[in-house]
Amino acid sequence: MSVLIDKFDVFAGGFWLTLQICLLAAIGALILGAIVAVLRISPVPPLRAVGTAYVNMFRNLPLTVVMFFAAFGLPALGSNADFLRIPGLDAIFSRLGTDLPYFRFALIALVLYTAAFVCEALRSGVNAVPAGQAEAARSLGLTFTQNLRYVVLPQSWKASVVPLGSVIIAMIKNSALVGFFGVVGDLSQSADQLTSAEGHAFVPVAIGISIGYLIMTVPLGALLDRIEKRQAVAR
Amino acid sequence: MSQSVLYDVPGPRQRRITLIGSIVATIAVLIGAYFFVYRPLDENGQFSMELWGPLIDPSNENFSLVWERIGIGFGNTLMAAVLAIASSLVVGTLLAVLRIQLKSLTARRFTGMAAPVTYLLRGLSLFLAALTRFCVEVFRGLPVVITIFFVARGFPEFGISLSTLTYLVIGLTIYNSVVIAEILRSGMEGLPGGQREAAAAIGLSPLQTTGLILLPQAFRIMLPALISQLVVVLKDTSLGFIISYEETLNIGKQIIGVLNNPIPVYIVIGVLFIVVNYSLSKLAQYVQGRLARGRKTADTPTAAPPPAIAAALGAQSTAQSGAS
Amino acid sequence: MRMKRVAALAAAATLAFGLTACGGNDEAGEGTGGESKSFPAGSTMERLNKAQAIKIGTKFDQPGFGLKGLSGEPEGFDVEVAKIIAKELGIPEDKIEWVEAPSKVREDVIVNGTVDLVAATYTINDTRKERIAFAGPYYEAGQNIMVKKDDTSITGPDSFKDGTKKVCSVTGSTPAEEIKKYVQDVGSQLVLFDTYDKCRDALNGGQVDAVTTDNVILLGYIANGNDAFKLAGENFTKEPYGLGVKKEDTDFRSFVNDTLEKAYSDGSWKKAWDDTAGKFGAELGDPPAVNRY
């Protein structure tokens, strides 16, 4: 068990790196997912087609494949994802600005993949708003954007919170894959490092890594349960 | 809410603008794709037949070998997925029934027994309920990658040595059975209370109530979610490469080792996954449609699932499909 | 399909049976099945020979040493050396079960008995000796650095000390641990993947400046790389490759060592090299003396 204390800095560092990538990916996925969701419900058929194609593609691909294309397809296109070297942000998220692009590649993969699920979560919220609301808004002469902005989205937000939370929890868990695509030192890669390269006993390392993930996922899950129960009562 | 209620049906002018706009946008996208995707790839030589030949040209000497290997890999993927979904279903159902039973046990007061026995039984049932709750929370909160990795590394540590297929199936089962158990449980708890009361009124035991009344209804509601779960499991088997299980991606890795064509191989594998998973989710939609029709004609009192279940289903299905 | 296989099995069985029946147990089964040799009772050799099967762990993704190609069978120097051992045990090639043993699980598969022998570019070192035992070495490699042909800024591991050059290696491997001693900041300088061809692609695309691992592996990529890469400087470590066996199984280890020495003298060791990794242009040199500790 001493590895938990001796190597506490490794666990803490891994936790921090995983947290960094999750925070950034969550922000990115929420923004991109919202855009895709608007595309999917927009009145312009080609835009709808683009949104639908996006969702179908990324929902049906294993994340491993998406990660691969981010890590090896982007370089083949001649990009090191330098547009993500946002000045100021790299003060907190140190890996964002390094010359090694794999943190940024992994981030892009997570955002692209998760956005498809964010879009579906948002859409399920929109679908939960009674049709009469939108019809009433239209009969008042509101346009599509006004309709969304003032009538549908404020109501759908409530119904979207729980599914969105589930998507984010899933994303945190999915982030375990980044360690296999060149991001050195996240939680899952630390597990590998400590057990196979440094030869520490397996069970204590497993416990340490599990705690790292559970700290992020369990409280979020409990919070969602609470919100869900309260909403059920409200209905 | 259907899409069209959000906006008026576009008139002729709107349609014209849309048409022109789409043509312009398509041309812009095509030009962009040429300069930012095709050109760099072509300069890298990514379109050369040397890389693509073994995958798409039947006269290539390696064509049949490559596809035979991919076939083997995909067979392994399907096998792991089917085994995992079957065992998760069994374990998940048992777990759901167990949790429902334990919940009703903790509510029981065990009257008519000696005081120490009462306390013991109540303590035991509380402990078991807490234990299962704990396991569910832990396994639901861990990434599947980590679960699979831990199974493959941990079991041998305790002297249990199995095939990589078994490790993968166990790893996937641990996670998915917990998810399925939670769907079933929320399905059963969301059923109208009258169902349970009626069962009690005709003298069914709690176990009979669960098995004969609640579980079949919960299953019926969750069938589409179950099929979409199969998509999730199918995608998750690709994590088998971590423990050297020879599924599609791992075989792809070996092919790349020989032919040095990573991008074409991954494109082919990606398309393969999209086609199979897309068909599966279409199947799920079809089943859901049939079920909805079935409910209407059977004229059961609950035309739509109670809101709690609907919410749970919505949340769960996105959550699971979110879990790679 | 099934019928065919059963029939073939039956035929093979009768054949083997018939041959052993009339020819005695001396060299009889060669060509069709295995041969039954005499080994000390209760030894691993006897068990494997009786079972006529052996499980060998090797790499499936290491060109020149162990690469599972399109045929579905692994090929390479490690694989050939392992075949020599199996042959000495009286086990025919087609009875060998190959198990993928990537760097990070090699000790585990030996300790828990998943495989009987590991031949997987397996560097002998003291940490590993705590859990398993090594026969050999049967080859001595050394860690080196591969860079682009026109790169003169990297001359050796010390070039990473200034904290700007980026280097790629494989998770859980010895070279990855070794290079950590030289890099300033792991987060911005070191990338780890699961296979070396990903590192090669990263070097090709310019995401990293160098790939580091054992020279023979790098030579493989240099040979196939259309003159795009070169080695930067000399080997800076010695990596003697050994064959991993169970720690307490001294008899089996001696047997493997004997077999290696035999292979040195009868030329099969050199032939194994020339057929596989030797094609990359690496020097084989003199056979390293086996270390019977």
C-alpha cells in the first residue's frame, strides 16, 4: 500500500492532468454540441443533413478510431492543432501550449466525439417541450431563432440538464483513452507506468487510480440523481 | 415535439434562397476540402495505390489476405460483443432483482421473532443493500478501459488465468450489467404503484411480484435501449487492443505493421464500424416504433411510459451511448 | 470444414501412432509430428514434450523480431530463436501457440503461467530478475536514437537535456525509462505510444524530433524508410536480449542456455538472424556468451 503514499505525486499529477483535459473537453463539447444541435433542428434542409451526418458518424465510431485520426490524420493534413494554443489559457492548462501536440489532438478527439452526444442530449430536451409552446410562439409571429431563444430553449434547458450531465460523466470516463494516444501522465497512463514500467504491486495502484476517477464521477452522478428526483417531484 | 413545429414551412422565396445558399456553400466546402484536405494528403502520398491497393484492389496480391485478417478480427469483435451483451443482460437482471428485493427487505420489520434475530436480519439486509449500492456506484463510475485493464491485470494476480476474450467479456460485463441493472430498476420503480398493489392483493410474494409483474413490463419498455446498448458494447470491444485481444483494431494494427498504411486501414475500419452500428441503431428505432404501435392497439392504461421512466430512459440511453 | 479437420486430426494421429509403433522413439516422428525425447522426470522439458505443445510469448508488432503478418503467423528473429528451442524440445513448429506479449505484460504472463517462454526483445535487467529468470542473452542490442536524415542538432541522449527536443518511445519499455533520465520536462518532451510505428509516423510528421529504442528496431525503420532517417550517434546502453522463463525453473533455464549454445555452434542461430532482422543491415557480431547465474 505504500505506493499510494510514496507515489502520491504521480497520482495527484495524473488526476490533475485528467481533470484539465476533461474541463477543456467539456467546454468544447458543449459549444460544438450546441451548434450541431441547432443545425439538426434548423429549417434549412442541407444544414439538417450536415448535423445528422455528423451525429451518425461520431456516435457510431469507436472513440479509439476518432483518437487515431486526431493523432495521426491531422498531422497528415499538416496541422499541429496550433490554433488551440490560446494565450492565457496555457498558464493553467500547461500542456495546451507545449510543442508536443498530442494533448491538443486528444482534446480535439474528445470534443468531436462528445459533441455528438451533447447534441442528442440537447435535442432530447427540446423534444420534451410540449409542441403547443412552439406553435403558440409561431402563431405570435416569432421566427425560428426567436422561437428557440425566447420560448423553447429556456424550457428545454431543464429537461436537458440530466442527460447532459450523463454525457459529461461518460466523457470523463472516456478520457481514460488519451493515455494510449501520446498524452503522458494522465491517470490511466500512470496506472500503466507504475505497474508495468516501475513494477509496483498491482492492487494498490488499481485502488489509487480508481479513487482518482471516482472522485470525479460519483459526486457528479449523485448531483444528477438529486436534480432528477427534484424534477420528478416538480412534475 | 416534431421538428416542423419550430418554424413555418418555407415559402418559395425561402426555398430559393436555401437552394442558392446550399449550392454556394457546397462549392465553398469542396474548394476548401480540395485545398485543406485533398492537397496535403496527396502531397503526403496518402492516395497512392501502394497504400490503398491491398484494401480495395482485388487483383492486389495482399487483398485476400488483408480482408481475411479483417474478417477474423471482425468475427472476434462480434463474438466478444454478443457474449458481453448476453452476460450483461443476465447479470444485470439478477442485480436489478436483487436490489429491488433488498429494498423491500430493508423495509420489513421481521415481527414475530426474537429481538436479536430481528436486529441481525435487519442489519444484514441493510448491509447487503449498502454493499450492492456501493458496487453499483463504483463500477458505474469507472472507465471501461480501466475496468478491462484491471480485470486483465488483476485476475492473474490472484492466480486466475483466462483467455483475453474472457477478460474482455468480464470487463465489459462488469460495466454494462450495472448499467442495465439501473435501467431495469428505474423501469420497475417507475411503474404505477397499482401494479405492485394489485400483485400483493392477489397474494403474490415480493419475488413473484418482481418476476411476473414488474420485470416483464420493465423489459418491454427498455428493449430499444437494450439494442442501442449493443452498439455501445460493439464499440467498446475495440478497447480489447489494450489487453492484446485480436479484435478488428488490433488486427488493423498488425496489418499496418506490415503494409505501413495506417490512414487507409483506419478509414476502412471506421466505415465498417459506422455501417454495422448504424444498422443496429436503425433496428433499435424500428423495434421502438413497433412497440409504440403495439401499446396503442393493446390499449393498456399507460399509453406512454410514466415520465420518470421516460426521463430515465432518455438519460440512460444517451449516457450509455456516451460511454465509449 | 469441421469434418475435414476431424479427419485430418485422425489421419495425423494414426500416422504418428503407426510411426512410433514401428520406428521406436528415436527420431521417428520427424516431419509429421513431434519426437519423444527423454528428459529428467518432472522437468518442464518433459512436461512440454509429453504435451507436444508450448506457449510462447512474443511481440506481434515488432518488424524483424516478432511481427504478425498477413499470414496470421508471427515472423522475426525472436520467433526463429523460439522455434529452435521448441525444436530441441521435440515440438514441431505448428504445435507452438504464439501469444502476444507486449512490453508491459511480459513478466506477468511468465509469472502467472500464461506462457512457457517469452522471446520478445526482452532486455535482461535486475528489476525483472526479481520476478522472472532469463536464459541467454542470445543477442546484444543497445539503445540508440533515430532522427531525420538532415537533423544535426541531436547527437546523443544529452541533446535532450536542454528541454526543447521532443522524443518518442513505447509505454513500459526499458528505453522509455532510460530516456527519462535525460529529458528535462516529461510533459513537453516525451511521447509514449503502444507501438514504435506510431513513433515513426510522429517523427515523419514532425511532431517529435527523435525516436529512441534499441538500435536493431530503429535499423529496421531506417532500412524501410526510403532514406529518410538515420541513427544519431552511438549506442548509449547495452541491451542484452534474453529468453524469459519462470524464476524458480533452473532446469529449464539451463536447457534453454544449452540449446542456445548449440544453436551458436551449428549455425542455426546465424541463419535465424540472416532470414529475419539481418535483412535490415544490422551487424550480428559474435554470439554473446550465455549467462548462467
